[in-house]
Amino acid sequence: MADKIFQHVNPELGLPNLSVMALAQDRQGFIWAGTQDGLVRWDGYRFRQYRPRSNDLHSLPDNFILVLFTDRRGRLWVGGNNGELARYDALQDQFVRIELDRQPSQRGSILAIADDGADGVWVGTRRGLFHVRSDHGPVVRYLHQANDPDSLPDDDVSCLLRDQQGRMWVGTRKGIWRQGGNGRFFRMAASTLVGGPLFVTALLQDASGRIWIGTDGRGLMMIDGNGNWHDVQENQTGPKLNKDRVQFILAASKHEIWVGTVGQGIVVVQTGNLHTRRLRHDIALSNSLLDDNVQCALLDASGMVWVGTNYGLSFHAAQQNAILHLLGGATSRSGLRDKNVFSALARPDGSVWLGLHTWGVNILQVQQRKLDWLHPDGDSPDHALPQARIFQLTPAIRGQIYAATSRGLYSIDEKNYQVRRLSLPPRNISDQVRSMVVDGNTLWLGARDGLWQIDLAHSGPMRAQRVAGGELLDQQLVIALARAPDGAIWIGTRDNGLYRFDQKQGHLQHFAAQINQAGALSSSNVCGLLFDSKGRLWVATQGGGVHVLDRPDGMASHFWHIGQQQGLNNLLVNKILEDRQGLIWASTDGGLVRIDPVQRRAQVLWRAEGVALREYWVGSG
């Protein structure tokens, strides 16, 4: 269900043209990209450009690059629109030109290059198939012969494949030409699924030996190990694969085949069950596919997938699954209804409840790989969620989930998803509830008008009560609440720092911010609280970073600090969580941060670690 996250290479770093037509990786690890205006080499920081130079036979012969290929010896081959072939000489940093035909008028655009298993390559062009045995050796040309049924089906050769048995497959506008065990070629009879000449545009053999065939206007087919043909059907609504022109087929991982199309993005096929999903450009999501017109793709040695489109070059960490993303919104492939997630709640059954900005609640059923949706309904305000922010989701007694929203408090039955709006006199039924914590049969609420408590065991109608001893909070916005191991309630406010309420004594203790005072809070805006497995109190602040109280018992008041000197790159901290290993995770306005409480150091996680999102909502997590 997780969305594919793409990162885009800035074309201002030297990409001469946005239309990336071909990709390859050489044995030194450099990524090469062929464009409509020259060849470039990417070293991870910038592009180096290669273009034709007049009167220089060792320069690139053509600036309109259509195909790149790295042979088994790691040599880079380049094919262009004018039909000239070149090999890159890495030692001399120059190109060796190979003449396919002495007559320029007889040359056709080079569309495919494949290894021959020896020292040469096969070259597919619009004017036949060529076998180049070496740089200076003979070039053998194969053409369609009308009186020879075993000749090339058509002179327009669009793709090539050397399979695991060393046999060549040649895709043309009118079918497939395949090499037999004796080395001779023959026209391959198409399956009855085809029903006519097959315009083959892409060929791939996967790790299990299956042959994948991409076509123009006939979609994707697969030949299994027994020689049976299968028509790969798309199992989702929208554009149909069997109407698309396939530009490339790539084994992106052992579980996925990526099929690039013209104008319709990428179709991801699960190799086990042949289920499909589309990757499309989404103007609202900066980490989506750069453009739906995809031209080429490459799986590099590190497991990164590179995609060339009509609008530039992108890459996706296909092997990275430590951090997964669900990108919400109207066009989300995951089903997440809103890209703004204000709250999250993990349940014992493995499901995750997500409180949204204006679209209610999504429930991620991890085992079933689906998203349930509790949608808002303004016409049924008493029995449906409002079209409002869901600030917090909290489990309570009798299988209820409480939802704190900008338009009041709601209860949701965890089994049947029935929603009920709660009246809490003397508060207005639509008054905002910002934070909650359950303490046995007591529900504590934080709101714009301070701190309230509700007796959940009361048999009559629910009522909200002011907290005796908590009068100082009555006019303050309470953003965060947490129950301490000793039973005290800790309260984070937007404008006046931190409080501890001792329920037994009815005493309210204030921890005010003191700027530049060692051991004190450095910000009055406290937006997150966490008691970790060691009993320490972690305090997230807006503008002051993270503060930690080792003994939150009301006796100690000295905090230690995680700020910029400790590795925190942004002091606007929104949420704090603890993982199973005892590490602390914090979301900030500068990214995701992992804190080692022993070393008291913070590590910012970003693109290298697979994190795509840079900013987060206060309290969301």
C-alpha cells in the first residue's frame, strides 16, 4: 500500500535537455543519461556533458541519443537518431565510432543494443538488425526477405533481448524473431491471444525465466516457463494497459516489474499474482512521478531505480523499506483521503487510526492491506464525524475511541464504527477539544478554555467539570496532556509553559520558560509530552527544541536539553514517540529526527535514509 517516493535531479546541475531518452550505469558506477540534446554523466553532484564536435572523430557522433547499453565488460555503447553507433573509451575519455553502413541514407535510427555474449553487440535499427563482432571486425546485417519465412519479420527493430540461455530475441513492428538452439533465427509464432501482427516495443526476462513482452497498443504479455502466453490485465479502474504503448519493462525488484507507458505513467506488476497498480504524476505531490510520459528506466548496482521522462530525471530507492510513506489526497493511490494527517493511533490488532484535516478518519488495516474510511457528514452532525480537524484519537473504556476535534468531542465504536457526538455541558457541544488523556474512569480534556475532566463511570449523561485547583489554566490553550507513572497529570500550554497537577493534593505546579537559563524550559509553547520506558518526561516545544526531566515527581525541576548543539536542526518540535529499542523519535519543521537518550544526540533523517516529508503537524503521531 505504501506510495513510491521519487526524488528529482535538479536539471540546473547540467542536464542539457529535459527529455531523457536512455539510461545506463558504467562499471565505475556513473549514471549516464541520453537526451535529445547530448549525453551526460551524473556523478551524484552534477552532470558532465558530451556533445558532437565538428571535425572531431572521437567526439559523440550524434546529440539526439535514443539508446545506451553497458555490455558484460562494462563498456558503454551509445546509439543515436542518425544511425551512428559509438563506444565510450573511459581511459581516453573519448568515443570510438563504429560504422554500420557507409551510406548515410541507408542508416536508420538506433533503437536497441544487446550483448552477444562474446566481444560484440547486436544493434537494432529502423533499417535492420546488425551484429557488430568487435570495434574493427566485420558488421553483419539482417533484413526482411519477402521470400524467406524465417527472415527478419520487419526491418524496423525496436528491442532486443539476450536470454539466460544465450539466445537472442528480436522485437519488430511485425512480431518476434528468435534464435534457436542451433544458432539459426526463426519467426516466432504468436499466441492466439494476439490475433494479428504484434508491434513489439520492449522485452525482458525475469529471474524466474519468464519472458515479458511490451507492445504498442496491445499492452503487456508474458510467456511462462512452459511456453504459455499470458495477457497481463490491469485490475484497477482507469487507463487500461492493453491500450497503452509500452516504452520499457524493468525488473525493479524480485517482486515487481515496472512497465513504462506513453502518457499513462508506470504500471507496477506484482510478479507473484500479476496484480497491478499505476504510478502517476500528481501535481499536488512533489514526490510523485515527475511526468506520465516515461521514456526509460534503470536499476543501478545499489538497487536504486532511475526513471527518465519528458520533464527530467528521477530516482526511487526500490530496496529501501525501513521508512514507508502513504501520500494522501484526492488522487492518492493508497486510498488515504487527505494529505494532512493531524493524529495517529496504533491499536493492538495492528491497525492504525489516522485523524485527518477535513476528511474524517482513515483506518489502516495493515494485515488486510486496505484503508477503511469514516467519512464526515454535515447533514448528520450527531452520528457522523464533522468536516473538521481531528486533533487526537484516544482509546477508552468499553471499546470506544474518542476523537478530539475542532468542533467538539466524538466517540467511535471500535467494532462497528458507529459515531456519536458527545454533549458535555456546561461546554458548548461544538467547542474545540485539543488534547486528551484517559486515567482509569476519568477522561481529561485540554481545550482553549483550559483543563476539564469527565467521569466515564457516571451512569447519567456525561458532564464536563472544572478541575479544583486548576483555576490558573481556565483561560489557557492546553495543547498536550500526559499521565505520569505516579498518577500526576502533566499539562502543556501554548503560551505559558508546562504544569504538573497532583490529583491527590489538588496542587498545580508551574514550570515557566526562562530564556537562556540552564536547566529551564526555553520556550513557553509546549506542544508534546511523552513518558518513556524509563519514566523520564520528554517535552516538545515550538522554538525551544526538546527538554527532558529525569525525575518528573514534582521535586526536581532541572531539564536537560536537546537542541542545535546536540544535532537538532530545527527547534520547532511537533511530536515525540519512543520505539521498542528505547530510541526517541521527533517530528520537526526541519524533518524527522532520531534521538539517542544515552548519548543525548539527535540524528536528522532525510533523503539518504528514505524520508521524503520535511514538515509535520503539531501533535501528529
